[in-house]
Amino acid sequence: MITKYYINPTYLFVLSFLLLISIGTGFLLLPYASSGGTIAFSDAVFMSTSAVCITGLAVFDISKQLSLFGHYVILILIQLGGLGIMTFTGFFGYFLTGRSSFKNQIMFSELMSEKNMSNVLRSLIKIVLLTFFFELMGAILIYASTSPQQFSTNGEHVFFSVFHSISAFCNAGFSTLSAGLYDQSTRFNYPLQLIIAALFILGGMGFAIILNVQVFLKRWAVLLYNRVRHGKAIKYKAWVMTFNSKLIFYTTLILLVFGFVSYFFLEYNNTLAEHPTLYGKMVTAFFAGSTPRTAGFNTVDMTAMSFPAIMIVMLLMWIGASPGSTGGGIRTSTIAVATLNIINTGRNQQNINIYKREISDESVRKSFAIISLSLIWLGISIFLLSLTDGDKGLIALAFESFSAYSTVGLSIGITPSLSTAGKYILASTMFLGRVGTLTLLIALIKNIHPRPYQYPEEHVLF
């Protein structure tokens, strides 16, 4: 027997977020966490949930309401929530002791969907180190792209850079500026926008694909070096890029292009009109078309968007980022599998084949379960908000619900004016969106043993 007690990692995953939210709430309620009076309990719960679930929705202006200590609390919650408290626990536990128990390796292998248990700790360490590396590079680039005149001290400049780098890579969307990146000092800073966009796109791609791309680039670097230095012929190796990496990469690329083109043409004479140059409009459109996929930063006036643009943003928010990333939503792989299944159904083909591989029936069933559960909870969230805050309007309530469930953080301005009950509803939506409705369902439902028999098959009429 490996251990006397076995704890389902799904339970630990869910409970770790609840624990972190509770601790964050306690710290935000401390008097020296705020600069404008003690924070209400409901506001502290909401802000802690938003930070841990890397959402970015705020019921008050953190630049005015929170002290420097409060900003550090938010920043730490974002970092821990972005990677997951269990990831940090496993990493630092191994770092300090130099070993990990077999039980923990089993738990992490299930949590990370890693088949080879010997690779679990190696992947865990790479994830944490890569995160710190990208955040450090992002902070340096942000520091270089912002003017020192914007800040009263160099320390404030450094903190601004670090805060926004971590917030961007973790897809949190929190900003220390009152108007976010729509602030006058950053609205036309296009290099800054591209740096932050690169960070949240990388963070939203997923650690699995980042690690796979690292292997791919390393291999080609070695091959090119041997070709140039030693004259060796380049030997191609099959499947350096895994099936999932290809599926996620191309789906992400399609969504980025779709978001950019849609926003550029729909908002050219609206929210993009204040940018005098075509380059400025294109960068802003690219940023605005990319950020709904769980990043949550805004460089345009969200309240001035046209209705078609709002619908596109809601669609992109619902899809979200990639699996194993710091982002939320139903995931790019889910929408890719569902779309391929719809196309195959239209062609009357039984199997889904792509990249010379067949997608399993289990993956198809899981994708539609995730989609169904997300729509069910979004419907419940919007309905409950219509009872508590019906005066805000259906579009505004739906937008906030989609933003909360997909842990995006974009808002069209109603979050601070929500009722106390409305705040708790949105906080619950953020939590479910972060841990996943299917994950929570698996955690709550007891394991059922498979039946040793099978019933006759029937076809359902549609």
C-alpha cells in the first residue's frame, strides 16, 4: 500500500483555491490594506476571488482604495492563483527538501494529466521557472517602454512594471491605473501594448505548448548549428510538435486573426477613431481583439463599444484561453473539437481525423459536456443577477457574467454598482470558471464502478 489515505487531487485543487480566497479576504480586511477606510467584507471576498481566479473584475478602484500593502496582497494572490497554490507547494517542497513522495507524484501526475510520472516534477519545475523568466523579461521591457516622468519615484516605476508583467502573464487584467491601460499615459503607448499582449498571449497558450515549443526550438537550434558548424545534414524527427500543441496553436492563431479583423472593421469609426494613425488603430484593434480571451486589459472605452463588437467580445470571452494555461473560458481545444465534430456531422463522417490522428470519442463527449455546463451556469448566473440587479440591463449583466465565468475581467462599467448579493453571485461565477464546472462536478460526484455489461444501442431522433 502506497499510503493509508488517498486524497483525490481534484478535491485538493478546488480546496486550495477556496483556502487561498479565504486567506486573501482576511488580508484585504486588515486596516493597513486600504488607504480609504476599511474594505467591506463582500468587497474583500469579491476582490480576493477576482485576484485568485485571475479575473480582474473590481468593485472599486484599487489605485485609490488599496494601499501599497494591499497592492502586494493582490499581486501575490494573482501569482499564486495563476499557477495554482498546489504547483507552488510542490515546487518549493521539492526545492527545499530535494525530494517528493510517491503519493505526491501520483497526485501531480493526475492533476497535470501527465502519463509519465518521472516527468511530473521536471515539468513542474520548468513551469515555475518559465513563468518567472517570462515575468522578469516582461517587467524589464515594460520598464523600458514607459517614461520615468509618469512616476514620482523609481521604486514606483519598478513596481508598476512588475505588477503589470505578472498581471499580464497570469491573464489577470488588474492594473494600478484608475482607467486601466486606457489611461491617458498608456492609451497611445503602442510598444507597451504589444509587450503586454505578448505576455498574456504566452500565458494563455498553456504551459504544455510552451514546453513543447521550447523542445522544438531547441532541436532546430542544434540542427542548424550542426549544419553551419559541422556541415551535418538536417535530420527531421516526426512529431516534435505534439498533436495537442498543433491543435491549440492553430486554433489560437485563428482566434487572434478573427478578433483583430472583427474589432478593426466594427470599431474603426467608433472606439478606434481617437487613434490618428493606421498603425495605432491596428495595434489597438489587435490588443482589443486579443484581450477578451481572458486577459482583461482595456485600451479602449468599453462603455462606448457598438453592440456587434460587444457580441464578438462576449464570444471570445466564452472561448477563452488554452488548457493548462493561466486563462479561463471553455478553452480553445474544446471549441476546436466541437467545431470539427459539427463539420464531420455535416459531412456524415463518423470519425474526426486531423493531423493524421483520430480524436477519441471521450474527447468529443468531454468537449460538449464542458460547453453544456458552461452555458447552463451562465444562464443561471444571468438569471440570478436579473433578480438582484435587473435595473442594469440584460446586455450589461450578460457581459459581466461571461467576463466572470471566463475569468476575463472586462467590464462595461456596472461592477462597482452591483448589489451585495450580485457581488457574491459574480464571485461564485469567477470561482466556477477558474476551477471548471466539469472539474467541480467530478469532485462532487463519487466514483462509480464500470458495469460489466452493455445495453443494446439505440439511435436518438434529432
